[in-house]
Amino acid sequence: MKPMHSQSFENKDQALVVIPERQESNSQVFVVRNMANRVMQLVRMSDLTVKNQINSRELIRKTRLVYDSLRAVVSIEEEKRIAVERRMTAEVAVMEEEMRLMEERRLAEERSLVDEVALMEVEMRVGEARIVEGAARVDVETPKRRRGRVRNRIRGDMRAAALMRKRELWLYRDKRIVGPIPGVYVGDVFLFRMELCVVGLHMQIQAGIDYLPKSRCSNGEPIATSVIVSGGYEDDMELNDGDVIIYTGHGGQEKNSSRQICDQKLVGGNLALERSMHYGIEVRVIRGMKYEGSASGSGKVYVYDGLYRIVDCWFDVGKSGFGVYKYKLMRIEGQAKLGSAVLKEARDIKKSGLDFKPMYCLSVDISNNRESVPVRLFNDIDDNQEPLFYEYLRNTTFPQFVFHQSGKATGCQCVEACTDGCFCSMKNGGEFPYNLQGLLVRGKPLIFECGPFCSCPPNCRNRVAQKGLKFRLEVFRSTQTGWGVRSLDLIQA
């Protein structure tokens, strides 16, 4: 199957897709009629001014900050709820145990009384049959103990996305964007799949193909906008270092498996991909890949790898013997380096340790083992090697006058661990800046950690930055900033 040129529409308002030969402007809107609740549009947003690009990037940044802050807050509330439920369950268990012991004592007393009555009846020469019958009537069964149950954990990423959707904070819900999402750059990494929905990059919560259904298109044909490549289908394949993808269509899989159990059909997302190829419309590609340090339960992170064009489509017999639709996707030239390739390089560097020194790496560890993880020095810009001549200090050193000017030393008086309402929490606005995992809940201009004058132990939740590095950092040379610092690991905050 080969791409075909789209037909010309007399009424431009009813046009569904971009017509390549007559593309006088890179910004066209395609209106979809007859929607009950929300007007859905297929829009291309390109050739933005520098100011609009900056504003779009800032909008994406703020939206992601809101999402991550909500997710952290929900997670903290969930931790507190589970702790309360467990405490209540333990208290109920103690009460039930006390009731069980009381019941056993009552039954023991009752048995003793029965025995005494039996002896009296024997002595009074009452029939033995009546004694046995009377004893059998005594109920000696112990009540069954109820088991306390803790509710299933509410996922913070799902709850945060639901709250933002309810408050109309999802971006581009009233339209489907063809091509790049303003403010989302090639190489952007997302720790949770729901975040893709929030920023409008991929609006399907589970499906790998995002598309505008035919019921919302004026000419009754679905159009695909993005796909997620995560190895969920056994017939997926990548060529030429990821620039070419053989993407398998949707459907026909065994539940919770990548194995095909029946033939796929050219409907839904499969048809949408074929129609996008027919009209020459590119799709966004997001790669889901396993990565150490991932915050999601699947262990995956999601990387935006840019725009691909569908150049071929065919029906073939897959590895399991059933028919599948396959699509050949080719990456459009002129884009930034694949974000997934950069992540793979960082992962390889992390695994290689100090024995591997790639080109342009001036030092594999400028801290000289002062940190728990090595700190690389990298320069592929010029011959500058100045950081090699500096002394690396693991801890911040303050001059003596700072302590004299600060007046009387103060700190919290917590013994086991800092609690809500203590001196240090009040200095942070009445709440701790970190959650129990040491992650920053929300951005603040200044954070007060517990210091040397505090009574709390080293494992206090309000002691994070002072514990040294947990992630691998790299000092690198940049044409914009001179020397900078970046992480080779994913930092969740």
C-alpha cells in the first residue's frame, strides 16, 4: 500500500487533513461537527514565534509541576490513610483478642459449673443420660475472628490525573494536535503514562494508538495522531538505530500477554494508521522502556522520540501464526537525537562504572571517591579542562562569621523523628518539604533541613540533601552556560 494524495474539499471548513501540495500555511484547523458535549478539532500547530515557543514550554513545565505535586500530595495522603487503617486494624485485633479471651474464660466457668451440676446429679443419683444430654446443650464454640482489611492502595499518578481532568487542567482536551505538541521537546522523559494524557501527547490511557475516531470526523475516516512503542507486541521491530520502526497493529492478543490468539482487524486504531498513511500525516512516537529508577509500577519510563511518517502498511502472518497488520514508520529528518538513544547511552555508562572512559570524558570521577557515586567530567565543545584543577568538596563549608552572625543556634527537639508541628516543620511553612521517600513534594524558594543543632537522628525525613549524592551526575561543557551539571539518572521530584 502506498501513500496517496488527499482529495480536495470544496468547503475548506470540512477539510480533515493537510493537503501537502497546497500547504501555503503550516497552521490549519479542521473542524469536526456534530459533537454532543465537546467540540473536537484536528489541529496542526507549527511555525510558532520564539515568544510562543517559550510560553508553550512554560505551560508544559507548569502543568507537569502541578501533576507531579498533586501526585506526591495524594501519595502522602494515601500513606497516612493506610497507616491509620493499619493502626485501627491493629486496635480492632487487640480488642477482638481481649473479647476472645473473655469468651474463653466465660466458657471455662460455664463448663466448670456444668461439671459441678453433673457431680451433684450423680450424687443425687439422677440418670446419667440426663447429665450427658445437659452437658451437650452447652454451646462451647468460639466466635470467629473478623480479619481487618486495608483498602487497596490508590495510585497517586491516576488520582492526580483524575483531579486535573475534573478541573479542566488537561492540555488540548478540546482538540487533537497533528504533529508536535507545543512545548514538548524531543527527548522529554515522562515517569508516568498518565502524564502523557495530561500534556496532550498521547490521550489513550491504555491503548498504544491514539486517534480521532471516525464518528468525530466530517468524512467518517479516523486519523491517528500518536503511537506508543513499548514492546507489547511480539512482531514489533526496530531498524537503523530506531529511525525505522515496524509497528504491529492493535488487537488479537491474549490477556496480559504479547502472544496473538486471533487475527487482527482493520478497524479503530489500525484503520486510523492506514488512513494517516493515505493522507501523508505524520504521527508522534513515544517509546516506553524499562529503566532503573522508574517510579511507575511497570518499571517503565516514556520518552518522546519525535515525528515519524507511515510509509507502508500490509497484512502478514505473525510469529504466533495469526494475521497482524504491520506499519513501516520512518523518522522525519532534521529532528533532535532520539531521546531513547540518549537514555540507553546513560544506562550503559552507569553499568560500565569507572572502567569505561568514552571519548570527550576528561575524568570518570572528579570527586576521587568522595561521593558514593562517581561524578564525570565531560567536554565535547573545546579544550577547557579547568574543573580538573579545583579541589572537590563533598560538604558545604561555611566561614566562622556566618555562625556568629546567625545568633543563638536553634533546632528541633525531636528525639526519634521529626513530627508535624515541630520547630523545623514550622520553618518550612508548617509542613515538611519531603515525603517519606525523600522526594520533594513541591517546589520552594528555600528549604530548611534539620541541622547539627537538632536532636533528631540522621535518618530523619527532613535530612535529604546533607546525605550526599544518590544519583550519578556529570559536569559538562555547554556553549550556552559554560560549565553545567546534569544527571545521568532519572531524578523524581
